Amino acid sequence: MPAVFNPASWTPVVLAWSFLLLLPFGRSSELPVFIMAILGGVLIWKHGKQAVWEGGAKTFSLLFLCIWIPIALSVPDSLWFKKSLSTALTYPRIYLAGIYLIWMLREDLARQRLLKLSAWLLLFWVVDALVQAVVGYDLLGFAYPDRLNGLFGPKNWKLGLTLAMLSPIVWEYVSRHGTKWQLALAWLGTAAVVLLASNRESWIVFALATLIWSWAYARRLGLHPARLLLPLILVAGLAGVVAYQTNPKFTQRVDQSMAVLDFSYEGLNRASSLRMHLWRNALTVMENHPLNGAGVRSYRYAYAQYAEADDPYVNPDGTGMAYAHQLMLEVGSETGMIGLVGLLAFFVIFIRSGRQLKTEDSLTWVAWLGAFVWLFPVNAHTAIYSAYWSLLLWWVLAVGMSRQMR
């Protein structure tokens, strides 16, 4: 059996891990996805229904169809036909790569290896970002710009949200292979980086991940969850106060967020970086394209078409904001009611699959948790249909389904 199809070898694990390794460096993470997609296609050709419609692969296939079918149906009358068509045609590569991941990670040993490699890589991200915060440059020489970004480089603000989403991988590994003080240090390190990355969406994701993971960890130790959560809340509050007093960039983000206490439209709009204005436009797009939306990835043209004359998000080239910055509004405006029905079905299937997971299986549990906190609907969101977030979201979904593959 070739090494790439042998779950007992390191090759599929390293291939899966290389996606995370290359994630900070532009589109280079597409390479391992492309390779896994080809291998996934080979698996489907060789094993047919067994590869796509049994165990976790069946759940993964259903989840994918809930998102991809509305994407395809949004294409015919899209306001940006070329982009919508290319998105619909290239999106299945993610599915094929996911099928490969699920098949190769069905063995406990493979999952344990991927958990270890991923946790150590994420810890390196944390150390690199903290070095950047302290000395002004990270280990690759990237300067500390408006927000902490570490290995992700200049003008790439994905570190905070990516780490917030993946942090449970670090905590789970350290909790099982380290001491309690090492776990506390790991949590403080990830918390510091997420805070200093100054992305308020990532703060919510991180807080939710901490709450759910800590609850499960406390139950594992036989403790009442409050005994663990209360100290964490106190430490997080103290860390926030220290960051507010010492980091001007963090201070500015907090002060801006406090405008929400005005309880007015203007205050909410200012606190959300003018997102109230943006979301109102998204609702207008949905009203005018109710069935299948304005077309996946075409929101920038729809936005400009329905924007007011003095809209701050309309560009000189006649385009507007690229996406709606909220999951349900993005899906509704780009793929319409069909997309929202698909998203509802996605959540039902996804939550049911999570209820079948056991926290004893470390990697699948924390991968599922990472997807859940990213998708949590009461938040602002990045673009679910964009290449970066699509690849990362479906990577964790596939890993989260692998335990059910038998």
C-alpha cells in the first residue's frame, strides 16, 4: 500500500498538517489541498460509496451539499457570473480533500500524531507573535503594524481569528501531555495573542471556545465547571486591564467598542466599524434577490448597486464591500433563501454530529469545537465563501468527522 494511503504511516498526517504549516503564507496552503483532493478522488474511484457515504464521511458529504448546492444555484443570474461560476466549479476540491482526510485519520494513531504536530505548530505561532509584541518584530522579521499578526505578515489580519478558532487544539494537547501550570501558560499565551491581534470577532470566538472547552475539561477532572471558569474570568479580566493600560492599539479597539453603550444607531454603527450601515445594505440586497441571491462572491457588485449616494463603502471603480461581515447576511445576500435553508440544514446536521462526539477523542472533539465557535451566528464574521476561510473551515470539519469513520 502506498504511504499516502496508509493511515499507519506519517505521510498522510504530515500532508494534513502541512495545510496548517503553510496557512500564514498566502495561497501556498492550496498546494496540500490540491494534493489531498487528487488522492480523495482516487479513494472515491477505488472505494465508491464506502468512501463518501459511511460514518463521518456521510455527515461530511451532507454538510458539504448544504453549502455547495446553494452556491451552484446562485450562479445563473449572478451579478458577477465569472466569479460565481469559478467558485462553484472549484469548491468541490475542498470536499475531495476532506474525504481524504476523513479516510486517512480514521486510525487513532494518525489523529494523535496530527494533534501533536498541530499543537506544537500553533504554540510556535504564539511564541512568534509574542516576540513581535515585545520587540516589535517577529522571528521572520515582520514588524508589529496596526495589529499583531506574527507569521501572517504585513496587512494580513487573520492571526487572531485563526488562533482563536484553533486554540482548543493547543489546550487539549497540553492538558493531556503536560502539567496544569503548562496548560495555564498555554491558555495565557493564546489569550494574549488573540487580545493583541485586536480583532473583536476573534475575542468572541476565543471566549466561547474557552467557555465550552473549560466546561468539558472541568467535567473530565470531576470538578464543577464554575470552579475552573471563575478563575479564568478573573485572569482574563486582569489581562484585559493590563493590555488596555499598556497597548495603545488594544486601547483604541476597546474604546471604539464602548460606543455601543450609547444604545443608539450611531453608537452601534461606530462601535461596529460602520457595520450597521453595511448590514442594512445586505438586507436590501436580500429583498431584491430573495430566492438564490445576488450570486456567490458577487456581493461587491450588489452592494454598489443598492448603496445610497453617500455610502462610505462604495469604491471609485463602482464596487462596494466584498462581503456582508455576518454569516447569515452573507449567505442570504449571496445565495438567497435557498442558501439560508441550506445553512439551517447544515447547523442541524452539524450540531447532531457534535452530540455524538466524545471528549475522550481529543482531536475530533476540538476540531468540531473550532468549527462551532467560528460559525457561532451571534457574531460578526469573515467571508465564509472566501478561499482562506473555506479551506480552514472545511479542514476542521473533516478532522472533526474522522472519528466516526469506520
